[in-house]
Amino acid sequence: MPHTLYAASYSPWSEKARWALDHAGVAFAEVAYTPLLSEASFRFKRGSLTGAVSIPTLLGADGPISDSLRIAQWADGQGDGSLFPEAQLEEIEEWNYRCEAALAAGRILATRRVAGSEPARREALPAPLQRALYPFFAPMADLGIAFLTRKYGFGEASSETAEQAIRKTLEAGRLVIRDGGGHPVGDRFTFADIALASSLHFVSPHSSLKMGAATRACFTQPALAHEFADLLAWRDACYAAHRQRAR
Ligand SMILES: N[C@@H](CCC(=O)N[C@@H](CS)C(=O)NCC(=O)O)C(=O)O
């Protein structure tokens, strides 16, 4: 059965899954998911009418696989197994956990900025709704932001605390890259590299990721990007060396 990845082009969690699938050479089709708007048809395809759903989700494996880490582990099992060497599994999962904390914090900052940017709210809608139909669908973007704010419970979170959480992960990442010879775990490229590279998404998204200019601006934190310019350079080198694209 062909594999389908429900994903969003601007989402770092989707990119983690996509990267691992490409690395393992798993062929898949990607379906663009827009929060709220896509949920009903996605639930139908996934076969889950109740309960929380999230993207990335891979359909067409043994059953639906949600969560970027689980998708990556499944993909690695189809490939050469190099992303999750048995002996380093715990360390890799620990890095993923730290990087998830940075992403969760980054989403707070980015969503707030998107909420305040009319062009970014427009870009959050599917392409056909961004032009002539926009006046009718503009409220959908506001609803989508309110939905995500409620779903991920960050309405009250302080931006300073979020920034500190990102800094904590990136400072640890910087140290381990410096002292570990260029990889967060062991001396080879593993999923920990993918997790750390993706954790910079809400500091400065990688140039290869498709997103509108206004969205990219909202996802960029100039002060953090300046502070972690060394880690961004490492991330760019990591993409250049290891981001094979199957499609
Ligand atoms: N830990 C999860 C996090 C996934 C996640 O937060 N997904 C969000 C952002 S792309 C999502 O599904 N948003 C759309 C929605 O909740 O409707 C993973 O690694 O896949």
C-alpha cells in the first residue's frame, strides 16, 4: 500500500518525519494539512472520529503512525537502521525530548506573531483561499489560531519563559556539538541530529522549507538567531550533508 504523510510544509514536526522517511528511502505522498479545515477528512481517512489527532501522521504502514519520533523509528526500520543505533537509543530519545521542549516553546512565540500579522494569517490558509476567496475565509485563520492556542494550552504562557526554554535546549546543543565532534550522540549522523537541527525551526527556519515570506518572518526570532548563529551554521551544514530528498 502506498504511504501517505499528512503534514504541513511549515511544521518542524512534519519535517522531522519527512527527513527520516527520505533518509530511509521510503516513498510516500504528502497531503497538506491545515488545522481545523482538514481535520474532518483526515479523521475519516485515519479512522479516528474521536480523540486528539496531530500531524505528522503516516498512513499506509501497519496502522496510522502519529508522532514524528515514532514515524522516524518506523522509517528507520525500513531502511538501514542508522538513525537509531540500538546502543544509543536512550540518548537519542533524550535529545528528542529536549528538542521537543524547544519546539513547544517556539510554537508559542511563532503563533503569537502569526496572530498579529495579517499576511501570515492569510498564508496559513490553503493556497486557493488566499486570493479572491480570502475575504470569506479570513475568519478561518483566526479560528485556527484560537484552536491551536486552546489545544496546546499556551494562552497564558509568558514569552520570556518560552524564550528561556529554547535557550536551554540550544545551549546544551551547542556544547554537545562542540565537544562531541559535530553530532549530538555518538560520532555519526543519527535522529538526534535531525531533532537538534529541527529544534532551530522557530529561531530561523531552514531555507529549504516551503513557507510564505510573512510566515517565515514570524517564525524567525532575530535575537536568538544572532545568539545561536554557530548552531544555525551547524544546522545548515547538517542539511547540506545529510538531507537527501527522495522526491
Ligand atoms: N510530538 C508530536 C507533535 C506534533 C504536533 O505538535 N503537531 C501539531 C503541529 S504541526 C499539529 O498537529 N497541529 C495541528 C493540529 O493540532 O490540528 C510529533 O512529534 O509529531
